[in-house]
Amino acid sequence: MPRLMYACQKYLKDDQLETPIGLITRLVLSNNIFIDQFCSSVKDLKFLSFLSTCISPASPVSVVCDTVSLCNHLVRTSAQHATLVKSVIQSNKGDPDKLSTLINHHSSSVKSRTCSLIGNLMKHNAHMYTFLKQREKLFEGLISCLKDEDQNVRKGASYAVGNAAFHNDSLYVKLKTSIPQLVELLKDPVSKTRVNAACALGNLGLHSGTLSFQLKKCKVIQR
């Protein structure tokens, strides 16, 4: 793993990264041993800036997809990896917000993985809520993904919106516009999306009655 990562960073050009980045991702997804090796090597090789370039708009779609999938798996596996993942997706001062760019990407595969990543970053705690609240373009992109033509994008977005309401009600007001579309997703052909939508609507009434009128207006219970 460290040799493979070093080679990617030191010797390979952008158009040569598809296979090795894909291999790194599949190794990380396959076994916790490789997760530990990867995280250690990120620190030892100062690999964060390289990973950040892998999710830039100039990178091949397959490289972006694999890098986001890798980040997804890390943060899904353990909350202790959230800091590393946030460092990868964190924009430098003056740069466009990376997550906002990814969630508005032309590739459905990138968008669906990004939605899942946002959801997983909110899985363990509410630390991401403030970040999301401050990024209007990212928030609007996430809500827009609820009505995307691609079923995987809708599934990922409904999961993320549910987690945005899971820990407390601080995002309820901003999530108000998602309710009609979440109700529509209760009829989605993908069962997991229907489950995500139902959970999200439940979470929007879990912590306070802020959205009670809107939930009733959209006939959530009847649906």
C-alpha cells in the first residue's frame, strides 16, 4: 500500500492514475488491514494534498469516483477517520468548495457518491451541520439531488437529508423545502430510497415541532 501510494504521488501523471487509484480503493474496501495501512501512509507520505487533487474537476471521472468511495468507506467505518476525510475535501482559502463542485458534477456516479459521503459525515455526530449550514450552494445541490433522474443519486441524497435531521433540529428550517420531494420519494421504485425518505421525514419531526405544519400540509402520515 505505501509503495503504491508513493508511486501515484511521485511518478504517475493524471492520465495514468485510473488503475492504481482503483486498486488502492478496492484494497481499502476489502479489509481493515488496508485501512490502517492507508491511513498511516497518508500521514507518512503527506498524501492529503494529492488526494485533494484527485477530486478536482480536472481529474478523470473514475479517479474522482474511486477517491470519493474511498473517503466514504473510511468515514462509514469509523468516526475517527472523519478528520482525515474532512482534510481531503476541505477547500483552501479562495478555492471553490470541493463538495459543492462534486454534488453539481456532470457525472451521476460522482453525485451519488458525494451524497452518500455527506450522509456518512453526519452519521456519527452533528459536527457537519454547521459546515452544511454555511454553504448554500452545497445545501441547494443536496436538496436538488432528491429529484435527480438517477436512482442512485436519489438514494444517496435521501440518506444524507435524513442524517442532516438525525442528531438535532438545527437544520430543520433549511430542510423545510425537502419535505414535498421526500414525500414523493415514498413512491420511489427503489425500496432503499423509500426507506431513507420515510426515515428522513420521521427525523424532521423527531426533535421539535418546527416543521409540524409543513409535514401535515404535505400529508406525510397519509402517504
